[in-house]
Amino acid sequence: MAALSLKNIQKIYPHSGQSKPRKKKGEPEKKSNLQVTAQGVIAVQAFNLDIADKEFIVLVGPSGCGKSTTLRMVAGLEEISGGELYIDGKLMNDVEPKNRDIAMVFQSYALYPHMTVYENMAFPLKLRKAPKDEIDRRVKEAAAILDITQYLDRKPKALSGGQRQRVAIGRAIVREPKVLLMDEPLSNLDAKLRNQMRAEIIKLRQKINTTFMYVTHDQTEAMTLGDRIVIMKDGWIQQIGTPQEVFDHPANLFVAGFIGMPQMNFFDARLLCEGGKYSVSAGGCTVELSPEKQANLAAKKVPAQDITLGVRPSHMVLSGQHGNTLTAVVEVSELMGSEVHFHANAGGKDVVVIVPTMNADGGRVDSFRSGDKLNLTFSGSVCHIFGQDGKNLEF
Amino acid sequence: MQRVSKAAGRKAISGDLVFRIVNGLLLGLVALIVLYPLYFVIIASISSPEAVLAGKVVLFPVGVNFDGFRKILERSDIWRGYLNTIIYTVLTVILSLLVTVPAGWALSRKTLPGKKFWMMFFIIPMFFGGGLIPFYNVMSSLKLVNTMWAVILPSILSVWNLFMTKTFFETSIPDGLIEAAKIDGAGQFRVFTSVVLPLSKAIMAVMALYYAVGQWNSYFNAMIFLQDESLYPLQLVLKEILIASESTVGGSGETILEQFRLANQLKYVSVIVSSLPVLCLYPFVQKYFAQGVMIGSLKE
């Protein structure tokens, strides 16, 4: 149990002999999308985050965004190039991993193959010279929580992937660490097992009192597990907020596109401001914004301008009318059971629309085939308005 | 359609069969080339020397006798040589593992301070030796000449073996495991003893075998540095016996001929006496060569 504070954390990987930036005429100094400077490749920069005691924080983002690097800096496995890391108010930048009182679950499990499950779980306690009976009690307690008591005498090679990951979690929680770090712990499991283990982690969280820091590239894990989510891209934090906040109020186009499944629809649109009332116009459909959005935009004195309009697929509505609607042509329809996902083309833009297969009265909703026209509309409260720089104009 | 695919299937099976037969024949031939000389040494050592010299011993021993073995094994210096060699080999293996394995581990770490310097430190003497006379002078000034340490100490680190060990650690011990141990509370030494060593049985077995065979078969250092016959290893004793039996002067013509035949048989016997213990050791080490120690530890 501990609060964590990351202040202006930075990670720079110095250039090795081969990877020194070669400057060619007209070629920008870039390695993927990370910033490259004379000192090296900047993997994480200006990372500021305060994590409360017992909070569950999820770092999420695409590959190479710096989320694992950040976690490894907290663990002490990577040197911190700049900034300060505090655990329980103590500066930890130069403290050895073993003295940080943290535990970590690795994506690859990292179980000791020559030890049994019991020995694997007892190893951290042995190293701390805990009495034998206490080791025994705590290992058995952790094994009971994770339902692996029957495997205590087995070696890792005799376990399935899910069981191995439970052992890895067991080894981490047996020490009752101040902070539990998890680096994509479910990525190596199949889809069914992943769902099951995700629920197990939620249950585990209720049973043990500790601060969690969890890294994943899977937004479902992020949304379901985290008290707060930190969304990262190219080494920068894009947004920090509760799952609901980042879903409802994405700070920029990247967050809007990254969070939510299927991805948010984006349209080239125009923000109109007439008589103090804001509305958006896209593809022949003009919608007045909700009072909350009106107030936000008015407070920031946002002028009328060209924007990118974002609307989630589940917020697009099929309209019976023909006027003031967005017209799209169905390309593919995917029946998902209780709903249909229509992939359509609206003026050259790909649009996804989610429609329930039944209406409120239990009747079947009209089916559409490839080539059929959809008349779409949306309400003013579900519009996300992004300026030319990709930032949400309400923020 | 089905008939066509059946025919195609039959063709593939007969192709496989031809491949297997040719493969088996070739491998059999290679095995024969390797095994026959070993077999010949065994049958020649117990055949009558006349038959061996006359080329009559081809597949089976002719005129079976154990005179050669009797002649060799009844000498007390052979047994002393055996004992010396065993002592030298055991000490060499223990000391070499104590030096090679930790050194290999240290060199395999990216964070080793001055890694480039240490690599050069080991690589340069691998290609440029100081020569025999400086080597002798060093041993002499360390007062090691005519002691068993003159045979043991120069053999406890082979740079080639060191680099093999280093490569093993770099490729076979995953970083994730080391990081997990560090987070679990292990320091550098504990990581090495509790995690790395138990997973390095394969390389330790291979190194033990290499160092043991190297020391068992070596005679040059002993020849240069040892004057006291009671310190002679087996190889040197056998060499002395062979030279003595070949260079007997005087006696009647028949005695000289007899000596010549015996010397010939002794050659085969000494090959067996000196290589049998190593051949017996191999099956116990062999299982480590192909063992996958990391199964179940990590998901790659």
C-alpha cells in the first residue's frame, strides 16, 4: 500500500555505435515516431502522474508508446534519465529494485523453471529471510486466492498458460508489496482465458490491499480494470482520466480513435456559431450541440471553424427522414448477434454504424445489404469536436 | 480425381522410402568409418601381435591373449600415473568451473564495467601466445616447476570455453528471469547462485567434459615442467613405457623381434587404457547436450 508520484519522468536511450542519427539532406531525425535528439531516442517524456494509495492505474497505448518503459522505470529495471519517482514520499530514482518493495508480473511469466510452484512463490519471502512457517502460511494463502493449491508441487513446465500466469501473480502478491506492477500479464493468453483472468484480477484487487500499476495495449482491459487510465503515444501522455471520462470526453483525436470499439467515426465538418448557438454541419446534416457543449465552447470563446467531428458507432442513429441526414452506402454488414455492424461509405469516409437487431417492441429491424443507402443522424450531446490541431475544442 | 490423388500419395511415399534408405545407408557408412578404427584398436590389443602385423586381424581377434594388458597393468607406475591423472583432472575441472562459469556470466552482462577492455584482455592472448620460454620462466619464477600445479593451473581457463559459456548465458538465460529475481529481492550474487547456476547444468556438464578430456589427454605441460617421475600423469607414463619397449637394445635377434611385436601391441593397449575412462564418462554427460532447461519458464 503506497502512493506513487512520478514527476516529469523522462527516459532517453543513448545512441549506440550503430544507431547514431545519420543526417541526410531533407530527412527529419526520426526513429518511428519517437523524438531523436543528440543525447539519444526519447522514449518517455514529461510524464507526470500522482497515483493514490490502493488505486488501480492502467497505462495504455500502442506498441512503442513508452508504457512498458515507464513501468520498468518504476520497477527499477530501467534507469530514470530525468525527473523524480517517489514511492510513499521517498525518492526512489537510485534505489535498487529489491529495496523498492514492489512486485512485478511479467508478460512472459518469468517463472523459475527449476523450482516448483511452491518454491517459485516462496522465493521472494526466502530472500527476505521470513520464518519458514510464515512462508508456508503466506504461500498457501496466495495459492488459495488464485486457486492453484493443487499445483504447488508441480514445476512450471507441467502447467498451462493460464496456470503459469496465476503462479506469476501468486509470486508477486505473496510478498504483500507496496505496489504491484503488471506488464501486459494477459497478452500471452488466448481470448477466452484472457476474459477469465481479467475477471480474476478484478476479484484479486478486492482481496488484496495494494496499489496497482498495469500496462496493456488492450483497451478493453484498460476500461474494465482501471480506476484511472493513462493513454500514451510516442512517449507522451495523451490523457489521464477515469474510463468513463476518457470515453465520453476524449482529449484529442488519438484518444478518441484509440478508446472505444469499434473505433469512433470521424467526419470533416464545420462548427457553426449563429446567434450564440453552436451547431455542427457534416455531409448535409446540421445538428445543434447540447447545452453542456454549448457552454463549454462559449466559455472558451471558440469561433466558427472547420473541424473534425467524431461520433461513436453506437451513437449513430438510422433515420426514417430524408432531410438533414448523413447519407452512407452500406459496404459490409456484420451480424454480431444482438446487433449489426454496418460498414458504410459516407462521402469517401468509412463509417461504422451499430444497429440493434430488434427494436423496443421486439420486432426485427430492417436489414440492409451491400449497396443500400442509410440515412444517419446523431444527437448534439454525442458529438466530439476536434480542431485542426487534433485537440478537443471543449478542453 | 480421388484416384489421381491416391497415385500422387503413393509416389510421395515411395519417394520418402528412397530418401530414408539412402539416408540410412549414408549414415551407416559414416558410423562405420568412425566406429571401425575404435573396434580395430580393441581387437588388435587382444590379438597376437604376429597376426596384427601380418594383417590377419580384420573383423575378429586372432590368437586372443592379454599379454599386453598384463604387461602394462602389472607395472606400479601405471597405477600411480592413473592416480595422478585423476587428481589433476578432478582439480582442473573443479577449478576451471569455478573460474570459467562466473567469468562467462560476468562477460555476458551488458552492464559489466569495462566490458570491452575485458573482452580484449581475453581475446588477445587467445591469438598471440608468449611462447614456451617466457611461459617456462613465469612458471619457474612462481616456483611451480616440478609441482602438480604446473600441470593444473595453466589449464583452468580456456578462452574458447569461456566464450562458449558467455554465449550460452547470453542466449539461454532470459533477461526476464534475471529481472524477476532482482525484483523478488535477489542481489547480483544471489541471482547467480539461485537462478543462473541451476539453469546452467548443461553448459557446466559440457565444460566439465571439455576440461576433463583436455587434461586427461594432455602431456606437454607435464613433459616440460615435471622432472619427478612420481608426479607423472598417465599419458607421460605410457609414453615412457612405449619408448622403453621400442628402444631396447642388445639381446638375440629373436628377443628384439619379440620386443618389437610387444611394442606394437602395447600401442593398442595404451590407447584403450588411456581412453576407456573418458569413454565411460561420456554417457553420463551426454544427456545435458540436448537438454532444454528453460521449458515452462517463459512464453516467447
